[in-house]
Amino acid sequence: MEFKDILRQQRIAHGLTQQELGNMVGLKKEAIYKYEKGLVVNPKRPLIGKLAKIFGISPSCLLGIEDNESSYSTRIPVLGKVVAGIPIEATEEILGYEDITEHMAKTGEYFALRVNGDSMFPNICDGDTVIVKKQTSVNSGDTAIVLINGNEATCKKIKITDNGITLIGYNLSVYEPRFYSNEEIASLPVSVIGKVVELRRKF
């Protein structure tokens, strides 16, 4: 994959708009658009460093350079399904396997989940596979896999406030933002099981 494709894939997987990503690296939305369309090539090293840090990958991986460190040589299972909308039971059935880089594998434990539903459209579509870093907390604005009632998994963008969390889908016609108070988080419970770090889409 080329830089333009990896940039777009990573931005979408992290739940960022072109405007939001531009703000994070000091560029206008139009500049991010041009990079993703391949209208501007050879990004400067400082920009690559900032983007790689935001996405949690190596600069070589972001540029699509395959070497011993960044080659895709670690396999992770695709576990069950995750519904982007009405949560369904999370299963441990292995549907297949995805490869991640050695560099990524060294940074934590990862798994993959298949998305079924349209509430995250157009950023994440029905049938996409998301690569998830296993962790129990995320930052506000991250896209995460959340367990509801202990056994129901859903993929949503997270907004965190002092009073609780809101699960947000991009397709508001399918899924309205759903707020869970701190009391509901404890009683249901509602818990984060991982952060979405990458999107895999097959054409």
C-alpha cells in the first residue's frame, strides 16, 4: 500500500475527520485531502513523525516500506463479530486471521473483529475487519470496542465526560448517540475491551 492509502486507512480507523487530523498536525483539511488523494507526494519527515505517533505505528509502516521490523509476519485471529449498531453477543469463534507487523505486535496484545452493521458508515462499513489493541481505557474521541451487559460487543466512537460516556455512530439515521451514566457503567456493566487502531477492507 502507498502512503496515501495507509494515511486514509489509519485516519478512518482512529475515527478522525480530515479536519480533526489536520488540526492535530498543524495542517488544513485541504492538505490532508491532497495527501490522501496522492495529489501531494513525498511528505516531509516531521509530518511523518507526527502522524506515526498519532496512529501508534512506525514511520516505515506509515510510508509502506516493508523491512524486517515492519513486515507483516504476526498473525492474529478474527474473533466472532462486532455489530456497528445494535450490540450482539460477542463470541470467540475464529472467523479467519489477519497479519500485523512485528513492530505493532511488540506494543501490546491485539485481536481482530468483523463489523456487521451500518451505524459507523461511511467510515467503517458492514463486513470490514478492525484491528483492535486490547486495553481497558481509551481517550475521548477514540474508536473502541465496548462490552455492554458483560457480553455484548459494539464498535463506536467514545465521548467521555465527568458524568459518563457516550457511544457515537457516524450514521445518525441508523444509530443515535447513546449515553451511559457512571451508575449504568458500573451496574450493567459497560466496559472498554480495546481501541480500534486499524481498518482492513476487502474489495
